[in-house]
Amino acid sequence: MATSDPTASGPVGAIETRERRRVLAGTMVGTTIEWYDFFIYAQAAGLVLAPLYLAPLSDTSPAMAQILSFATIGISFLFRPLGAIVAGALGDRFGRKRVLVATLVLMGLATCLIGVLPTYAQIGVAAPVLLILLRILQGFSAGGEWGGAALMSVEHAPVGKRGFFGAYPQIGVPCGMIIATFVVWVITAVIGPEAFREWGWRIPFLLSFLLIIIGHLIRKSVEESPVFRKMQERKAQASAPLGQLFRRNSREVILSALIFIANNAAGYLVIAYLATYASRPVEAFGLGMDRGPVLLATTLASFGWLVSTLYGGILSDRIGRVRTFQLGYVLLAAWSVPMWFMVDTGNIYMYFTGLFVFTLTLGLSYGPQSALYAEMFPAEVRYSGVSIGYAIGAILGGAFAPMIAELLLTETGNSWSIGVYIIVAAAVSFLGVSLVKEPKGVDLNVEDVEPTPSK
């Protein structure tokens, strides 16, 4: 077990403090931009992509076209494990920093290309094919993004503040959603819903180019992880870290995947489903609410996710990662059905309140994730382990959550059935995290870490 590293004083301490601030800024800004790109697509999939890229099906069966549009969100998740494997192997061998810069550029490139992609009316079936290929590229990039950002933050942190430091790349997710939803709302308000459907939806994708430049400059200024530098100094890099991961730590990979299922499923309902459900016509199994206020309410409610994520990281430094996760999943399950009754009133204030409380429950099972995962794996396979576990959990949780929600709604006619789905997911993730022995404070250095024991 590690002992706490006292805060250095004098010039050395000031340098370390400045570097840690750069790390926090770099991981938060980078993940914010990366997930802005991802969420812009999720918003577009719910609002405009079905009639533009699935035109023949949209004309004959709008409901099925919308289900398939949501399914394109999930397709990219299937390629996250591949991105995690490639980025994890490179990150464990050549460093966290280089891989983080590369994933940021790759995600941004795919996003900008979606912004100029011709529609089905212009190039026929090639349009949805190219759209799916760009989604695959986004998924590949996202698979390598989170693990590197999480490790950069946690491996730079003092032992007693790993949860707090690890929460910074996590709050990049609600920040990305806030920016994405806000941008869509502003553009819709300025040019109108009709113009947004015709051409305005491309603007948020193209704006990603400017964000990439900002994120690239910030991440370039961040030093490599100290744990990785120690690995280099000791020449402790494994010759086949991926093989070692599955030989020694397959249990940790499985548990990390199970732990993430419920949070990711619930998160993607906030990201990609609820605003669409609230704003589409009643005859299309929606609530018929005005899209502008719905987008604004969704943006404001997302601040609950941001605040509770940061608090979740801090709380995990006090009471432990496992207890914080367990608390978060109990609250998530408890609110999953009541939220839908509030949303179904069709009142914008009730919609906001229900969604805001829902996002508050998400942060407690998201803020501690970086620290928990980093402490579960030895350093030489840590990037691979956390990235692959996260990617598999995302497939099982969020990949097809909007599609599953749409199917449940159309089959049952009751939105609260979606809440039952989240309760089941929360039970699975609660069990997964309960099987992990509390790892808070373990030594992250390569020569001292053993695979995390489980109950």
C-alpha cells in the first residue's frame, strides 16, 4: 500500500502544482472536446439524421427509421474495444500523452467529415454507408480516449486525492454534453427548426475543428504520466502487455465492464433519447413539447451531472470507491421510474426537475470511476485494462440504450418500462462493484502493484 506523498514546498512544489493544474485542464478539456464530438452525433441522430440518411425507410416507416438512426449510435461502440486494444497497447508501451493527442485529432477529423457528408438524396446508398464508416472511426477513437485521460489524471494525483483528480476527465463528459446541447439549441433558435433540419445541423460538426486546435495545444503542454516515466526508467515495460492483461487480470476486466453498464445506459438516455422523446409529435410516441425549451432544459439539467461527478470523486476519497458507487446505483435505481412520470406531464419545469435529479444520481457512479479503475490494474497493463473494461461496459450499457428505450416504448406504450430497464442495469452494476475489494490508496507504481483481489 502506498503512503501519502506530502505536498512539496518551495520552487519544486510550485512546479508540481502548476504541472498538476495543466494535467487537470488537459484531461478535462480533451475529454470535453472528444465527447462534444460524440454527443453532437447523438443529438443529430435523434433530431435529423433519419430523414436525411435513411430517406426511403423514413418515408414508409418513420418509427423504424428512428430506431435504426439510434442504432447507428451503438455501431460505433462495437469498435471501442478495438480502439481500446490499440490505444492501450500503444499507451502502455509509448506513453499516455502521445496516444491522447492522436485520439483527439482522429475523433475531430471524423466529426468534421460528418459535417460535410452528402445526404441520401444527393449520393444515394453511399450516404448511410459513409456515415457508418465515420461513426466507426469515432468509436475507435473514443475507445482509446478515456483510458489515457483517466490515467494521466490519477497517476499525477497525490494518493489522498485520486478520486478528486480522476473526476476531472469525467466531468468532461457532462461538459461536452452541455456544450453540444447548448450549441444545438442556439443554432435552432437563431435559424429556426426548418433550416436546422435542412443545413444547420452541420454547423456543430464543423465547429469541432476549432475545438480540436484548442485541445491539441493544451494536451501538448502536459507532461507524461510519472508512473509511466518510472516504468521507462526501470525498463519494466512488458513485451506483451495485452497477453499479460488477460492472463493475470481478466477478472478485473470483466468487473470493470459490469460496473459501467448502468451508468452508461442511463447516461445515453440523457444524451440521446430524452430530448427526442419529449419534443417529437404525440402520434410518434412523443410528448409534443417545443424543441427549443426542451434542449435548453436538457442543457441546464446536465449541470447536475457535472457537479455530482466532481462530488462523487471527492466523496470516494473519503468513504471509498466501492461505497460511493453503491450509493450512486441505489439512488439511480430509486429515481429511474419516478422520473418518467414527471417527464410525461409534458410540463417543461417538471421535465427539467426530473432530469436534473436523474443526473445527480449519475455523478456518484461516474466521478470515482477513473480512480477505481486505475487502482484495479498494475501499471504495465493499466492503460489496456481500464480502456478495454470501459469499452466493453459501454457496449453492454450505452451502445444500444436509446434503441432499447425506443423498442420498449413502442412495444409497451409506457415510458416507465424504460425505468425498469435501468433498474435491472443498476442491479447488475451494483453487484459488479460489490465484488471488488476496496482498492483506495494502493500503490500505483509498477513494481509494487499486484492484481486487485476480489471478494
